[in-house]
Amino acid sequence: MKRAVLIFVIAALVLITCGLLFFSGESGIKPVELLQFGVIILVIAFALFFGYKRFSSAKSGQPVEDELSKKVLQKAAAFSFYISLYLWVAIIYISDKVKLESHSLIGAGVLGMAVIYAICWVVINFTGIKNE
Amino acid sequence: MNNRIKEYRARFNLTQDDLAKRVNVRRETVVFLEKNKYNPSLKLAYDIAKVFKTTIEEIFIFDN
């Protein structure tokens, strides 16, 4: 229950920080920044869904975590780490071709890793873990 | 591995939620077990068999 509340608090803090960062600029919002903001919103939506699931489980008297949810988390983490290696290789390749600031590249990499993790979790959560 | 959880659950007149609470897992885990999308740990298999007052072999059918 505490961890579910913590997820909501962190998601709210990230959203507020991003909102301040993107909408406080005087030069207006660039299309790239809008894309970054969209990806952050997607990641936050995933975190909120995750937090809601934990919260509703705790509310209905069920455990927030059990052996299946732990295995799904572990498998999603392992898969996303593996796929992220290719993402970083792609980012290194792109950084050679396109001139981008280092903080933009690192930001894109971190956001990409979060999106990959969310996709892996959704896929494994729906397909299940068989014969392991 | 196949299982007869759904059949036994109906026999004991238990909902997925009831079974989940009795074996201390989430309802989704029971759903995945019934759809054969997840093979439980030995402990969970034992707990489920205990709820249905039978043996693990009776509930879970191993086929190679």
C-alpha cells in the first residue's frame, strides 16, 4: 500500500517538474520537446496504471505482489536490459551522424529504456510465463 | 503442464477471488493458472492442492 502511494507521489512530482521545465521557457515549445513530453506522459501513465493495480489489490485484501508479478517484473527487467543495449548502440550511431547535445542523447536513452521496460512488462503480463 | 483448477474450483464452489485469497496470491495469478499461461511454484501448487483437499498430481497434469 505504501509503495503504491509512493508511485503516485513520484509520478505527480515528475509531472509537475516536467510541466515547469517545458512550459516555463520563453521561446515556446519546440517539436522535439513536445515529443519528449509525450514520452514522459506515456511513462507516467504506465507508472500510474502500475500503482493503481497495486492499490486496488491491497484494497481488495489481496497481496500487492505475488510470485507471478515478481517473475513478470524480473523477466521484463531482463528483456528490457537486453533490448536497451541495442538502443544505446543505435544512439551512439545516431550521435555520430547527427549533431546533438550530450544531455539530449542521455535523456533520450533513459526515456527509451523506460519505454522499452513498459512495453516488455505489458507484453509479458499479457502473454504469461510458461514452462519456466 | 495442464491443470484442473477450474474444475475443482467449481466443485468446491469457489470464485477466482476466493481461491486467490486462500492461497495468498492475486486474482490475476489464478486467471493465468487456469489459462495454462503460468506454471506455479511447488509451494503454490501444494497450497492449491491443500485447498482442494487432494494431491498435487490430481490437480496438475504433467505431459511431456
